[in-house]
Amino acid sequence: MLEYYIGMTKGAGSLAIVSVKDLTFTYPGNSEPTLAHISLDLPAGEWITIIGPNGSGKSTLARLIDGLLPINSGEIYVDNIPVKEENLHAIHQRIGFVFQNPDNQFVGTTVADDVAFGLENHQVSHEDMPFRIKQALNDVDMVPYAKKEPAYLSGGQKQRVAIAGALSLRPKVLIFDEATSMLDPEGRQKVLKLLAHLKVKKGFTILAISHDPSEAVLGDKVILLDHSHLVAYGPTNQIMGDSELLMKHRLGLPFTTQLKEQLQENGITVPKEYQSEEQMMTWLNQQLSSKK
Amino acid sequence: MNSKVFFGLYVPTNSILHRLDPRMKIIACFWYVVIVFLANNVLTNVLLGLFLLFLIWLSKVSLKMYWQGIKPLMWVILLTAAVQLFFSTGGQPIWQWHFLNITSLGIIQSIYLIFRFAFIITISTVLTVTTTTLQLAAGIESLLKPLSYLKVPVSQLAMMLSIALRFIPTIMDEIQTIMDAQRARGMDFSAGNLFQRAKRLVPVMIPLFVSSFKRADDLALAMEARGYQPGAPRTAYRQLRWHMNDNWAFLTYVVLTVALIVLRQI
Amino acid sequence: MAQPAVVFKKVAYTYNAQTAFSFKALQDISAEIEKGSLTAIIGHTGSGKSTLTKLVDGLLLPDHGSIQVGNFNLTHESGHDELLKLHREVGYVFQFPEKQLFSDTVLQDVEFGPLNLGKSAKEAKQMALVALDTIHLPADLYDHSPFELSGGQMRRVAIAGVLAMQPQILIMDEPTAGLDPQGQTEILELAHSLHEQGTTVILVSHQMDQVARYADTVLVLNHGQLVFTGTPRNLFSQLQLLKQAELEPPLATAFAQSMADQGWHFDHLPLTVTDLGNELVKQLQKEGQHE
């Protein structure tokens, strides 16, 4: 079933911040497993996107990694700590989790109170809180909104507050479970820019779930799940350029891959790898000049 | 944009009363309600009335706001006063008809009753116009803290209260949207008798329940991911501070109570 | 010339009027929506799109001006009974419409609208079946609870609940929000086929690629004012206007624009990937023939 697989599997434990070993998960009352025999490592400091059609088990995998669901069989390690009941506090501190619905994860009555919520749970002292709240809000560019109530914020702003809440606990991994799917284009762009910033400047490992191909191309690696199995795990340019693979699993194609598909149908030979828009433009320019 | 924010009655004038500790304000409100029942003559009622006017002046909130607090309850007040007026005995009988009678004492008592009601409603309005719901919740939590020695889960109750306050505007919005959606599907909320109208709530209440459960589920998961464990010790970001002004407020109440007791004797 | 489906005449609307929190959502809007068109209403968040569509269905009444919808003329004085009749003409698919589902079975939920219109049980069932057929839901799901369905199916059932009332005008407020690419395509194709069968479709969207691909007319709102009415092709060639309204052109248009800056020539900036691809193929092959 596995179509692509790249290194980072066994024996690479020291580099992996998250390590999943032969994970199988069945929801109580279901006969079919939602995840079957998943093994993969997430390398520290990279941005990995999980794609897959609805019901492929993407969210379940993310929740299992954060210990939000009990593991049936297999093992997960986060920062070399096994994900188990007794370690959950440490796991929750190492993983910041941002969910899909901006409203349903806003706990506090104001922005600052919401960021404080996680700090209170992790018993950060009262004296340290104002600084850590301000620092986290500063990272997401929301300091001027500290005293605002959620009703005054847009969806994108609420998601940035959720990210600040995660950052304030100084985690190592950030998980985004379709965190941009309910946002307008502007809010989405801002959140995605923020992700890139957090990865490059702050060295976070990012695990993002998305069914938007334009989002999947932003990361370093892509994991493709379908029907509870790991179908492919590889570099973004390999997987997101493979229109055959993506279409077979009922996934959308990124813009440049769609365009190449169109060219190919008309008898033009195109490179197989995914190209960013700039790369594609350079390639098109070369094609044109080589014909002259 | 419509009902997005649950304002309550809070009026942000940042007066000296706004800056008092919410615990002091809650205590003061209850205290006042208790001493209202000590007032038994003209002088004591005048004293309480003047004190209340003093608070209203301090709050920098217009009298109109306070009147709006009393207005909806006016009928209840008048009805109770009427019952008092027609059914109380004692004093000089003035007028009688079957079992109804008006006595001089009845008149005086029903006037006091009107004042008592007005005082109690107004003092609670003083509390709510000068204190945000957030501060009220924090104050109540702090005042209830001793109950946790009796195994009452005060911090969990406080968390519930604060989440309820947080989600009121969200849910009000949701109700509006669901009602609009069902109206667009041809539903008429206003026609028919009481029973038919009650039946029409089904297409609003069920979607509301469904989405509220979904919300609660999402929220519980998000809270767990952020390290919340019911009953586990937590630190507090918001801590209430008792200032010098709160001491002064307390002292004022002591003086008021003593004065009231003295005036009672006259 | 057929008369337009909707005519806005100097329409204004303010939320929480006469309070400290008043907000002017729409100002002086005059426009027409052609009968049978697929008209997109676009604008950044808070520009007044949903307010405008709610006015069309009488869910809000204008403070000033009037809205002509078929035989109805809506003003701030329009009465309750008139609005009830208006809901027969106009179908409104709200954002995340699956939130309005409430019945025990899919079929019952879809019958709700027709029954409200006073149809007999038999007629209502017939209308519901037609609507469910339109959205291509497998028939064995009709007596399932709507809450057992997948997200995309729930969305379609909710849309069927509106279609069952056989509206002349169908408003869809961001009908694809939160769906996966396949679910999005299904909904848009549905809107397109309804439009082809003669329904006037009003689509509120944030996604310019959808607008470019499906709409024949676009209204652009910016801070409560109408700043553009015309075809998508016309709109997306005015990059300055888009920028002012804080909107992005479709991906294909933006890509072509960058290529044009590097010396490629386009007679028209393409709106969709298909257009762009065809254009590129033509240019690449044309150059090849010169060899």
C-alpha cells in the first residue's frame, strides 16, 4: 500500500521529536480500525502536513500523538517520553494543539485570560504570567488586543490567540488540526505566514492537518493517509507533484500541478516534481526560450 | 454584529465604585439588603435613601439607568404593596369593603414596602453597573472559597460560571442564526396559540442542543490539550486586590449600620 | 428583456441603530440582479455581504430605500405576512446550513419547508423527494437520522431542505466553507446546475477561483458600499480595484499577470487554470512551429 517512504523510520530516534510505532486504533463500538499499523517519525524542526480524504484518520492520529485519546495498540514517543496516562501533563506541555473551530477553543473571557488558561493549568506562578502572556501575544502580533473579549475578534485573530496560548507553554511541537479551514482568506494567510515564521525563526516542529493542497505545499514533508493506512510519506515536492497519486486518493491538486496536468494533456512534457509558482514560471520561460 | 456582546448592565464610567474590590461590592450589596429590614421609621428610611443617592452619585452613572432597573419590576412592587395595603390590619381603620380594608398602619407599611423594594433593586443595580460579569464571577469564587473545605468543588463551579459567561454571546448569536434559517424555511414564530408556539421551538432547540454539545465536546478536548484537569491545583492569573478604599467602604458601612440602629430607637 | 430578479434601490442598513454600538453595514446600494443569473457577491469580511443577502430574503428590512424581489417591494414598513410569502420565492442557504437540521429523519427534515408553506403531507413528501434527488443523496439514507451523515452529506441535506421549497431565487452564503475539495466541487456543481435550470443563484463567496469559474455576474462590496458590478472577466482585469477592496485575484489570473510582467503576452488575463493552460499550450506550440 505504501507508495513512497523516506528515511527517518527506524534507528533515527535521536532526530525524531515524535515517533509512532505500529499504531493501530479502533474507536469503541467500531469494528473497523480508524488507523492501522502506522509507523512514522517526525523529524525535529520540520513542517509536516498530513493530507487525506475525510475520514482517513488524520485527526485521530494527531489526537493520539497528544494523548487526547487512549492508545489501543502500538507506541508513541514525544520528545522521547512515551505517551501514557501518567505522562500526559508533560506531553501536553510539549505539544501545542490548535483545533479547527476558533470559537470552541477560546476558554477565557478576554484574550489575556485565554492565554493565561494554559499557564494556570501548568501552575506557572502569578508573577511570571504577565510576561509570558505578553511574549506569546507578541509572537502572534496580538498584543494590542490583550484586553478584548472574543466577540470582538475575527476568526483569524481567535486562531492567533489559540496559537499564543500554545506558545506560552513553550512547547516543542505545534499541531494544527485544520486550523485554517474556517477562516477567510486574509485570516488564513496571516496564520500560515505565522506558521512559517514559527518554524524558521523559532525552530518549532509543525504537524499540520489540511485538505487544502495550497497549504500542504508550504511544508517540508507530506504524510498521506487513506482508509486508515499510511499511503505515502515523503518530501513535499515529490508527493504534491504527483497528480496521479493525489487524484487516486480523491485529493485536490496544488495550482501548479493542475496547470502541469493541463499542459501534459496537450502533449507537453512536464517535470514530475512539484514546482512552486516561481519555479514553474522559470521553467516555462526556459521552455519558451529553448523553442526560439 | 447584533447581539455579539453580553453587556449586562455594566456602564464603564470608571468611578471610585468601579475600582472597589468586587468582593467588597458583593458584601456591601448583601449588607445593605439586610439593613434595609432594620429600617422601621421615617428617619431610618431617609438615611438609607440618602446613602443610596450618595452611592448613585459616586457611581457617575445617570439616574435613568437606575430607573431602567426598577421599571420592569414596577408592577410586582405595586402589586405587593397593594396586597399589603388591603390586607394588613392594625392602626386606624379608614375604609372597608367585604374582606378588604385599609388602615392607617397599612398605608404606612405599604409605603415602606415600596421603598424597601426600590432600595433593594437599586443597590443591586449599583453593583451590576459598576462591576463587570468577569469581576463578579471572580468575587463570588473568592467569597465561596471557604466552602471548598466542605468538599464543595468551588474552583470547578467557578470555571463553569466563567465558561458560561464566555459563551453567552456566542450562543445568543447561534440562536439568532438558527431562527433566521428556520424563518427562511417558511416558519412563522408568531402565529398560533401557546401550544403551537411551544411546538415551534423544536426546530430551534434541537439544533441549538446539537451544536452546544458539539461545542462542549470541542471545548473539553481543547481544555485537556492545554493541560486542564478538573480538581487539579492551578495558579490564578487574576488575583483580587483589597485596597485602602475597600477598607474605607467597609468602615462606611459599619458607621451606616450603627447610625441606623441608633435612629431606630427614636 | 425580462425584468430583473432583484432590484436594490438606494438601500441602507445600520445594526443597533441609535445606540453607542451602531454599525453602518450598508450605504446607498443600488443594483440589479438579473433573472436566471449566477451572481456572486464578494468582499472582505465585514463588507456587508451577508447583510445584503438577508435583505433579499426579508430577514432584515432596510432602514432606507427599497428592494424589489419579484412582485414584492420591501421597505422598512414591510409587514409580517408579506415576508412570509417572500420566503416562498427566496431560498436561503446559511453558512454551515447543517446547523439547522433537527428532524428524526432526513426526509422529515427536508419536508419541513414545504409543510410550512401549507402543502399537504403528500405534496410535501413529493417535493422533498425531488429535492433529495437533486442533491444526489443515496435513497437508503432518507430514513436515517441527519446527524448520522458525513459532513458533506449533512450540508447537502440542509441545502435540499431549502430546495424543497422550489425557490425562484436561491441565496447561498459561503456554501463550501469547511468542506474538503471534493465536497466543495459537489456543492458548486449543484449551484451551477440549478442556475442552468433557470433558478437565480446568489452566491456569497470568499474564494475568487470559485467566482471566476462559476459566476456570470459579480457584485463587489467594500465597507458597506457597492464598488463594482459586472462580469468576472472585467473585475479580475482591474487589479487596482481588487486591491482597494482587499481582494486577491484568482490564482490563474495572478500567475498570468506575473508572466505578463516577464514578457509573455495574453490577450485576456485567464481566469481559470483551464484557460491559462490552453493559453500556455498555444504559445508554447506556436513558438515551436517557428523552428
